[in-house]
Amino acid sequence: MVARSDGGWNATTPFPFIQGTDCCGRVVAVGPGGDESTIGSRVLVRPCIRPAGFGSMDNVWMGSDFDGAFAQFVTAPSSDIFPVMCDWTDVELGSIPCAYGTAENMVHRAGVAKGEHVLVAGASGGVGSAVVQLVKRRGATVTAIAGRAKMDRVRAIGADDVIDRSDDVVLALGAESIDVVIDNVGGPSFPGMLKVLRRGGRYVSSGAIGGPLVTLDLRTFYLKDLRLIGCTAWDEPVFPNLVGYIERGEIRPLVAKTFPLERIADAQREFLQKHHVGNFVLIPPSAGH
């Protein structure tokens, strides 16, 4: 695979273009010199590709920088294909790669440990709901932030406590009460996220769905010895970790709804309504369920 200079998050996306960052499927062919023994294997594709190796933060993404998974057939580097042995359906496995990989990368890079208290913003979304599960499997306590209509569903996936997204997080939790904040929301809530962190706490983000521009008081940052951790390129252990969690039954998929591939526009419209918890999955023609 050669990274294109004109595609995706790294430049202007070329058209026509196939989207789709999540992929579960079976290997039907390999390129010259490829391992033919993998043909027939059910696999997940790691969508965050590190073309210069894991010693560099350079990265390209399937479905953003090169054609992705909203199709019946997908090509990907052999180094980013991971066989999975489990009893999950293809639909369930297809809900994992991007959301859970992004979530595990943040949890891993922040070094979340047993006994810590973690605040998860946007906990009802695909990434946020994955973070809740992945933090709980490490033995940490989770306080989640979600809309009132989704609070019970967030508790059901493991959150120890849930606060409404309209609440003042400092009033709800108290200053210096949290070890790690995992926040893909940003926006006006950002200053409060730093205030609830204990001294030496870690703030981790891989998104800004509530707004990319925030107010940062540098005094809060340096006087509390905080760490601000940005996450885009996935660390090497992240995807193998996920495969292990799946095979050992330590996480479960959160499939909100499925759509046939030809109804992709309907899926995207409904996704934007934000009434769901978890992930939407597209099913190509003749795919196993």
C-alpha cells in the first residue's frame, strides 16, 4: 500500500472515494508473496496504519486516506490483518475496530490502573461506550457523562455512576476528585475537566465533537502537574490487546442497529440524530451475520 498525498485527514479527500473504517471479513486472496494459509480466515483489519513503523507517529487510515470498508471487498496490508477466534457474529466483530481501537489507545496511553477513578465524557457514543468497558476491565472506577435519556444504558455497560451532560462537572464531582479524564467532547466543558483532575492527573483526548476551541488556564495545567495526552496514531499493543479481550470474553460488542450496505445514506442520517448507544453496522450483500 502506498499512502496517497491527496487523501483523508492528512489532506483533501479524493473523489470518488469509498468510506468505512471498520472491517470484519474473510480473507479471499493474498498479494504476491503473501501467506496463502490465511485464506478463509475470519479477520479484523486494523484501520490505523503506521507506514513508517511504530517508531514514527506517521499514520494513515483506512476509509479516510485510502479506500475503506463500505464495500463487498477490501484490500489492506497483511501486517494489519488479525485473525480472531471467537463465537461472535460478523456484525458484532464489525462494531469493534475504530471505536474500540481509539478507546483502547487512550486507555493504554494514559496508563489507566486498577483502583483509579476515571471520568468518561460522551459515554454513550461508540468510542465513549467502548472506553467505559475497557476502563472497567482494568479494575478502575468509571464516572460517565451522558444525556439523561441514555444514562440507564450507560450504567448497564458498566459505569459506576453517570452524570447528566448538562450538569456542572465540578459541582457534581468536586475539585481534584478524578485521576484520569478521557474526553472526546471538548468545547465549553474543557476547563471543568481539568479542575476535577487530581494533582498529577492525566487528560486524554482523540476528538472534539463539542468544539475544537477551548479555554486553557495554563496555571491549572502547570500548578497541578497535569499531563495532556493527545491520541491519534495507535500504539503497537492496542489492536492485539483488543483481539485478546475478544477471545477471552472480557469485552462485549455494542451494536445499536444494522443496515444493509445499500442503505448507507439512511444509516448516516439516523446516526446524526444521536439517539443510539453503541455502533451502527453495515452489512454487504451475501455477508454472513
